[in-house]
Amino acid sequence: MTNLILLGPPGAGKGTQARMLTESVGLLQLSTGDLLREAVAKGTKAGEAAKQVMEAGDLVSNEIVIAIVNDRLDLPDVEAGVIFDGFPRTVVQAEALDKLLKAKAMKLDFVVSLDVQDAAMIERISGRYTCAGCGEGYHDTKKVPANVDICDSCGESNFKRRADDNAATVAERLKAYHAETAPLIEYYRNKGLLFRIDAMGDIVAISDQLKELVSKTN
Ligand code: AMP
């Protein structure tokens, strides 16, 4: 059972790579962004508090996010191993994760920083959308379905875009990444857990590098 963190700015490919790893090696994707969007859609107390913050591209409070992760880690499916996608995003969250894992007798195997250039992220994010049925990711210019209205993976014709995937919000999210999240690279380097991958290249080649890292911890 491998537990790992995918670090990187919005658009670096954390979600895509987590999905591919889930399919290939069976790890569980734990995306705080997905859990927060779910909470917003359900109108829970945490969701109501998070909604505007997310729409502005700012970070949701450590308190809310840590509570969500704590609850999620109590479900039995985490035994398969967890890919933390979009968490931790601050040093406070990283310290909280250390404590949570210890309390739950889990261990962090490694952390991968997906290294990309900011300039490319705005274009990547502004054009992206997903299949509402299976979650397969697409892009207006880089990856359209063979038949534009039908998902290549599951055949559904219902696609969705995230409310925060617009140029103004993306700029804010990149700012939050550099101010709050980038210091985690140093945090995990100091713990001897950090690997860096050039994530500007081919999606499958990046996935192969991640699989290789996972296979070494099994
Ligand atoms: P993501 O899907 O990871 O891009 O996250 C979308 C939005 O959810 C972010 O821009 C934040 O507003 C919020 N969010 C997700 N994860 C976290 C986190 N670990 N800490 C604070 N806010 C988060």
C-alpha cells in the first residue's frame, strides 16, 4: 500500500495523473477540490463556507479542509493506498497531515512535484472540461473527443466545466500556489520524500514515471 502526494500548481496535471494511477495501480484518489465541490453541491455547512472562496480562486480555510480529509481517511477504502491530490496546500495542512497519518497508523511514502511553467497553465485550464459521466478530461484545442459530442471513454454526451476555470480565477489560484503551496517543496525535500517530474511533456510518459515510483515502494 503506497501513500503519496501530488504537488503542483493548478493545471499541472495532478487530477489527470491521479486518475491514471487509480486505473493502473488501484490507488484511491483523494482530491480535496472534488470533496469541496461535492460539499458545495450538497449545500453542507462546509460547502457554504467554501463556495465563494473557491469562486474567487483563494484557498479554503485550513480548518475546513483538514476536517474533510480527516473524515475521508476514516473510510475503509483508504487501505488500498491514497494519492493526495490538491492536499496539502499549506505548511499548516502538511503538518496536520503528518499528525493525521500517524494517528491512523498510515505512512507517507513519497511526494511528487509536477513541475510546469505558469504561462502554459492559463491556456491549459481555460480550455479544459470533463465528461459528466466518467470524469474523462478533455481540452478545447489539445484533446477533443473523436466525435465532439460524445465521450471517447463512456459514450455519454454530457460535459461539464468547473466554475473556477476562467482566466481571472486561474491567475488568483496560481498566486495562491506560489505564496502558500510552493514552500511545501522545501518541506518535503527536507524530509527526504521529494521527487520532481517535468510535467510539461507527454501525459503517458509522466504517468509511467509515477508508476515506476509506486512500484518501488510496494
Ligand atoms: P482543485 O480542484 O484542487 O484545483 O481545487 C479547487 C479549489 O478548491 C481551490 O482553488 C481552493 O479554493 C479549494 N481547495 C482545494 N483543495 C484545497 C486545500 N487543500 N486547501 C485549501 N483550499 C483548497
